Amino acid sequence: MNKRDPEYDRFGPWVIEISDEDPPPPIFLPYLTREETPLLSVKIPRKIERRNANPGMNLYDYLVTLYEEDVVILQRVEADVLSHNFYYRDVKYLRQHESLLKGILHLAMGEKSFDLPFNTVSAGLMLKVRDLIRSRYVDGYARVEMAEDVPLAEDELSFFFTHLLEEQKARNPQIQVLASQVDTAIATHETKAWRRVLLGMIRKTLLESLHLTNGRELKIISREKIYKYQWQTIHGKDICTIPIENITAVNWEADAQNTAVLNLHFETAGGTVSYAMMRDNGTLPSYEHFLAGIGQAEESKTSLQV
């Protein structure tokens, strides 16, 4: 009788937390030499359908282990393993993108960034990974002066974003709303007739976003795209968290294609994160004031009058 393979028996599209029942994949074992007990360790499966998997096969692409002060990512490349080690402070921002069953956790760093793929059935476990990193990459950073919570009119947010905001406040009652952008048809704000007709035909819509802070980070919740067109269906969400200390510049830029839109760029050593908001958005003046008060480079103290 063939010996059973427990890892194969429990294999699926989900991320699994390492435990006695779910040990590290064999290919990674030679690299696990530290005696320190990790805070959390998870294995991320390779993208392969269950029916195409076989006992004894290398079934996992990543082993992500979080220790008290640093993170180790072991990455399978064919039959080889690459080992990456970095401190929490090396992570300049985090971005978790989810659309239907596909998820990506992006760890943005200066020289090397990681995109950790996962099936969204494992979103809860990946949230645990993200929150452990967040609890440490801002450790010791000074809290900036909190702005007043921006009041949102009734029905200003969609049902989906209203639920997300309630979820955020339940997890962190101190979090405050800095700004919000509702779904907006671009054509209704264009001054040129031909552009109103064109954009109206394709129904170009600026999608909603929510900008929050707890005084240490910016948290921006948006859709999977900045814009949508009439032939597109939007299913996903994107949550980006940026330690305020890591923001090197904030730039407001006039959109070259949409005169009623401003582009907002957050620059960090790990790259630039960009969003778009309507020029006439009533929450922008207070948002600009908050961003200018972060005390970063002079580039962050720009004007909305562009």
C-alpha cells in the first residue's frame, strides 16, 4: 500500500498557517535553521488545480515567516529556493488587492518588493499577516495631529463602502475619515461639449475611494481600478496602508485627460501610490491641510489650485 502524503491530502487553493498538523513544505526545511519561535508562519500554494497535483510534488511557492523583529520569505523557483530576509521597517507601504477569488498582498520596499498571491478564501489569514507587519513597521513613529472626522452625508457612500467603513471603525475605533470620493460620471463635469458626448457614450466613471488615518498611517480603500467604463464590471477592492513617516512627498497634479479630475500621488522609497479625486470634492481642502501638516518635504505642501 502506498504511504499517504498528508500535505497532498490537505492541499487546496488556500493559504495555510504552519502548525503541527500542517508543517512546512519539505523543500523549505533545509532553510529553517532559526531556533526563535515565529509569531506566524504561512505557506502559500502554487497556482495549480487539485486534479493536476500529485503526492510528493512541490505544492507551495512561498513560506512566509514573521518573527519579532524581521520577516523571512522563502520562495520556490522550480526545484530551488530563494531566501529573502528584511526588517519590518524596510516595508514602506502595504497594498492588499482582492478581486473575486484572486488576491495579492504587495510589500513595497526600496530595492526588492514582493507580490504574495492568495485565493480570497484565505483573506482572513492574509489580513493577519498584514496586520502583524503593520503593528511593527510603524513602531516608534510619532503620531501626527489628528484631523476632525469628515462628516459624510447620508447615502454619500455606496452600501459596499459603508460596510467597509463600519468594519474599519469596529476594528479600530480611533480611525478617522479624512476624505471620500463617490462614484462620479466624468461627462457631467466636462466643459467641452464633444468630451461630454464622448465620455457619456463610454460612461467613464471615477470610482469611489475612502481616505482614513489613525494618526500613524494613511489607509486608503478604493476599487480595483481608478475608472470604469460601461462594458466593465467591478468586483474588487484595494486597501493600501502607508506609514506617515514613510511619505517623502505628496503631489497634486491636474489630470491631462480629465479637466475635472486631480491626481494625488504619495511618494515613498518603495514607490509611488496614486489616486484620483474630483476637483469640486468638498473634502479636499481639509485633506490637503492634513497632508501638508505631516511635516515632510516642501513638495508635500502643494496647492489644489493647479
